[in-house]
Amino acid sequence: EVQLVESGGGLVRAGGSLRLSCAASGFTFDDYAVVWFRQAPGKEREGVSCISKSDTITYYEDSVKGRFTMSRDNAKNTAYLQMNSLKPEDTADYYCAVDKDGCNDSYYKDYWGQGTQVTVSS
């Protein structure tokens, strides 16, 4: 069974940190780039970060550059999003997804997780 399971979300104060995890199973994880998306209430889903299959290239949306760091551990079939200096505008449901075509601008992804909620209070 193919699964992507996010964890690590929660409630944090502005300026704090969270580390999200995306655990994969049921497919060959290192054949896929991993992407983090987020969706705030009333807003469209937006891409946050992407990491390549080989863990050599990462991309970040402008609003999170310098604050978020993405990584992956292919031996553990897990990707991570370290979120530092969190702001209230980071509040959203965060989703991980994988794409065999690599990091790109498409919202089509091969598999999606169910999401984890991040709430940043002021």
C-alpha cells in the first residue's frame, strides 16, 4: 500500500520552530522528488519547498527562504521540513507529495499525504 504520512505539526508561537516529517512506504522513495505544499484557510494551495531525488538540489518559495530547510533521508524513506522563525502567516495545513518527474511547477503529483496542521500564534 502506497502511503505518505506527515507528522510534526502543531501549535507554536511566532518565532518558534517545528520539524515536519513525511514518511513514505509502498514505493521506491528515492525515485521521487519530494515537495511540501501548504494551504491556509480560504487560500489556494501553494508550493513551499522541493528537494531532488539525490538530495543535492532544493527549492524554496520566496516567503520561506532563509527560514525553512528541506532535507531527506532515503535510507529511512523520509523527508523533512525544518521550519524556523515561524510567522503567523505560515499557519496552514502542510502536505507532502512526491513527483517522479522531479521538482517542477506542476500541481500534479504522483502521491499525496493527508496533511498536518501548523498553527503559529502571534
